[in-house]
Amino acid sequence: MTSCFECQGGLLVPAKVSLTGTRYGEHFTVKLQGFRCEACGFETVDSEQSSELTKLISDAYRTSHGLLTGKEIRARRARLGMNQQEFSLYLGTGSASVKRWELGQVQDKAMDELVRLKTDPEAARANLKTLERQIPEQFVVSEGREVTLVFTSAEHGQYVHPHAIIVEKLAVYQDDLTIPDSCVAA
Ligand SMILES: [Zn+2]
């Protein structure tokens, strides 16, 4: 049993403690398993518990800013059946990022948005609806059938367009609506 660093006299005993930490200049108070001094009431955590404290403070920050917590990111990854490495590749982030977020590092808003779009069908659908409202109808690609469009150009020879699709009977490119005369649907 350790004696209290505050009053030097009391004993620190295991207890549920309430501690305040700071993340990006904001203060958050969280409850976790730690130690309380029997004499003066001083509350603290040991080095093992302090990583849990860091995680909880990060999660409190994330919750208050509408970001996914570490646990939520982990749960979404698990739902896709991916390990951290696979999930990183899927998101296109560095391989260490997912690990750090799950351990408590706060992801930025853009990455949070990307995680939602790539793990939540409802968020992806809502995004698609927004896109369809923003983009003229002939550019809507969601209903289309994917096709291979092959055409020849003097410059490139025979060329397969990578993003061609069929929307009803109109062949379109996601990046270019002009269809060269030499273009044939295969
Ligand atoms: Zn004390």
C-alpha cells in the first residue's frame, strides 16, 4: 500500500475516482478505477490506470465534439471483419493511424467523416442523396450499369475508359460527358 503524496500520512486505497484532464485546452472530468487517500481524500491513478485516463479524456472530448470514440471506431472496424492494417488500407490512412485512434488519439473531423462514410451504409446513402441533389441528373451514376468502353485515339491507341458506366441508354464517363465517335460499348 502506498502512502499519499499529498498529505504524506494517509494510505492510498483502491477506489472509483473522479479526475479531470485537459484535451486541446478543454477540461473533462471522468470516472475510473484509481486510488483515494483515506486521510485527505486525494484521488489519483497508477501508471497503468493513467493510460485508461488518457483514453477516457480523449473519448469525452470526442463525444462532446460529435466525433466517434475509440471504442466506436473499433466496433465499426470489427463489423467489417477487418484488422487494423486492413482497415487502414480500406480508409487510405497510414497504417498506424487506426491503432492510435483506437488507443485514444483524437481523429480529425475529415477522418471521422471518412470512417462514417465507409462503415455506415446509412451515412453513405445520405451522402449519395446529397450528391444526387448537387449534381445534374445525367451525371448520376448510382443507378448505372458498369460497362467497359473501348475506344481508339491517335494519341493512346486502344483505350479502355476506367470509369465508364451506362445510365439508361446513355453511356457516360464520370469525368467527361463527351463520347468520342470511335467509342464502342463492349
Ligand atoms: Zn492524503
